[in-house]
Amino acid sequence: MKPVLLDKITGLNGMKLLRGAALLLFGAVLTGCPGPTHAPEATGAGGKIVIKGSNTIGEELAPRLIAEYKKLHPAAEFDLQPKLTGYGLASLMAGQCDLAGASRAAIKEELDEAKSRNIELKDNVIGAYSVAVIVNSASPVANLTREQVRDIFTGATQNWKDLGGPDAPIHLVIRDPISGTYLGFKELAMENKAYASGPKMFTSYGDIAQAVAQDPSAVGYSSFEAAKIADVKPVSIGGVAPTAQTVNAGQYPYARVLRFYTNKAQESSGARDFLQFVQSAQGQQIVTQMGFVTKP
């Protein structure tokens, strides 16, 4: 079973929960750790690049990046442990990993903890997780507000006529519950409210896009790349189109920046080399192929 995305919780209560969770993680990971203890060696010299943190990165993107990197560096070894962004940052500050995967910026408590340990966190942007809301190309609906998207997927709105479309029932098409994206979209677009009952579920963005292409009454979500197939149309959200440019400008709402944090003073040569690969043209091509948006 794939891990789920628990790296972003929206709203004031969500931020309180996030800060509380961060403190608990620090208590669990940092207790008894007076300072960095991990001393990674260079790739190919018997060392291992340890990556901990965000499931958004660790579920599919990091394994693919690692696999492609190892084609160039067969001797490279990795230990990948995707859990939560806070887990990765706490592990990094405890000297227990080389790279902390993060699908959000470090929060105040994490920055304060780093400062108290005389650690400078280096923020390495590698791309962005983003989701497009898609409809059949025959639909007259081309723009939705965030509230309308929320109401569509929670079932509060069930007919296209309420959205400027025809008098026809809305057919929901979503990812399967064991997918991280199932929860990721719920967090980004639905205010963590429950999905409507009875949607069609698929195991990939491509399958969702194909289902929407075949049903004029369907609505779903996919990567920007999957939304480019025939008979599918991505809709704007609040007048903002889903593009790499609007994501990188911070304008498109259903997106989150992805990072690898490092301890600037403790970077291993292997970790630096892997980061350079991820941020290179070849690495960014993989980011795109995996349905993410490349870094600015």
C-alpha cells in the first residue's frame, strides 16, 4: 500500500495541528541527540545517501530519480524513508539523514530548532506538486472558483446547470483511496472535507483523463501532462490557468513547492551530486515525466 500525503494541512486549525505535530516529531527524533551525528561518505566510497521526509516526494518521484541517477552512478547507494516533511527535517537536524524531502517550507518551530543547534538549513527547490481539475472538452465550463471545486468533489453541487453547464448530473472521477493523491487533492482543494459518495476511482492520472475524455458529464483531476490528451480540458481556478508559469509564480492554488533541505555545513559530496542531477535538465525532465512541474 502506498503512503498517503500528510504534509500539508490547511486552515488555522490545520496550522495548529501542523505545529503540534512538528513539536511531537522533534521530541521523538531529537531527544537524546545533542547535535549532528551522521557523517555521510561520498557516493561510491562505501557511503549511503539517506533521504527522509515528504511522502509527496518519496512515493513515486524520488524512487524514479534515484533509479535514473544510479544508471549514471551504479555504485551509489540510497536509503529512502518517506514519511512526513516534519520527520525529514527533524531527522536532518539530528544528523540522521543527508536530504530532508519537504512539500512545504520549514515552519517557525523548525527554523527555531535549527537556529538553536547552529544549523543552517539550505533550501533546494526541485519542482512542484500540482493538480489540474479536468472536464470533457465538450463542456462549456472553463473556469471554477475554489468554492465550486470544493462543492463538486464533496457532493454539495451535483448538477452542471449550477455551474453554467447543461442540466446533467456531475460524474466524479478520482484517484483510489490508497493513492497519496486521493488525500493530497482533498487537502489542497476540498478543505479536508469528505469526498462525495459513489465516484469512479482509478489508479493513475492517465486513467482518470481517459475516463473524462469519454464522458461529457465527468470531472476529475490529473497532472498537467495527463490533462493534455484529446477530448480533455483543464479548467482555470478563480481565473488562473493551470500552467508551470502560474505554479512557479505562486498564483495557481492547487500546488505545493517541493524541496530537498540539507544541513549546509554537513553536505556530503554524494548528496550534492544527487541534488545537481535532480536540478539538471535531465533530472527536471524526469520531474515533468512524473507529472510534476519543474522548478523556476
